[in-house]
Amino acid sequence: MAAGIILTSQITGYPNLPLGIMDAVKSALLAAGFSPNIAVSPNGISVSDVTTALNAFNSYSGSASELQFWKTKQQAALDAVFDANFDLAKFIRGGTITTITATNIGTFLATITNNYRTLRANIAAAASVAAVQAININSGWPSNP
């Protein structure tokens, strides 16, 4: 295509663009053989090739460091949920069953462990910032028997 202005309405999330997106657009322009110069104005974003820049804006999934930041943040949030909700004193004091059996305890602990490990694995395997942010760390937890 050609140089031009991308209207702000054409860019998802504008004006709150994710960190690193402008560098990704510059890299895409340079890789396609265009000038990596970008100018932001009240009318939009001026670029050396509209099609290449729009594709870069629309396909951006986060830089590697941004992805790692969100994975670390989500893992810390998961740990906080676990620490706040699953301790021995809360287990003993809480619950609704008067007589607890080994089966109740085993099922409860296995469900907690499996859910935690599944969520941790999902965070580690996420390939984009959006995928990390979509993981619901509050789901799958058992109620105290």
C-alpha cells in the first residue's frame, strides 16, 4: 500500500496501547522495507505503510518481557489466592460437615492441589498477554467440607 494516517478508531485499545506495541509496529515496517518512522497526531498515527502498520497493531500479542511480567504477576496473584484461602486453621474452623472422613480430606486436598497445578501450568504455557490475563485464578477451588 502506501504511507498514510491510521485513524485512532482503527486501532484497538487506543489511546491505552500496550507497552511495546509501537516498537513492534516500527519493527514490522522496517522488516517490510518501509521507513520505521511513526508520528502520532490528533488525527491518528502517520506511518510509512498503512497496511503493514495495521497488521502489526492488530496482531500484537505483547513483547517477551511484557509477557513475562504478566506471567509473574498472575502467578503471584494465584499464590495470594491460595495462601489466603487454604490453611489448616481455616480448614479446621470452617466447613459444614461435623464428622470429617479421610475421603473428605483427601478429595479436598487433591482438588486444591490439582487446581493450583493446572492454573500454574496454564500461566506458564500462555503465549500472549491476553491469554495470561484471561486465566481465572478464582475458579475451580473446592468448598471446605
